[in-house]
Amino acid sequence: MKFAKDIKDIKFATVEMGYKTTMEVSEPIVMASAAGWYVGAICKDEDCGGMIVPYNRFTEYMTQEKAQVVLDTPMEQGGFAE
């Protein structure tokens, strides 16, 4: 797993996952798996000692440059930027 942003610069928010269960989930970021680059989110898995793991993939696989454009595109135009 690769990130286009330093891990120390990624913002996390506490998300309710169910009955009295929460998880720290990241903002949308450009990241890569063996299949390619995409916009997705990571989380801190407390069951694994706070290890960073993939949480969700929001887009199809593409080049890193295209994923960055999608992330930077305003939401009203179909991207992720506020």
C-alpha cells in the first residue's frame, strides 16, 4: 500500500461503526495497491495494535496523476474537494 501524502499529514476522524464501536478513518487520499492508484481511505485498526489498513476504495483504479485530479476536483463536479 502506497500513499501520495505523508502519513503524518493525513487527517483522521472518529467514525461510529455500530453499538458503542468507533474507528479512526482518514480523509479521502490518493493511494495505491498492487492493482493501481485510486482515491480511498485508510483506518487505524485497533484489533491490530493501531496498524494502518485500507478502509474503502472510492474510485476505480487509474494513474496516480488522474487520481490526484479526481481528489482535487470540487464535490459539485464529481470530485472530493470541499
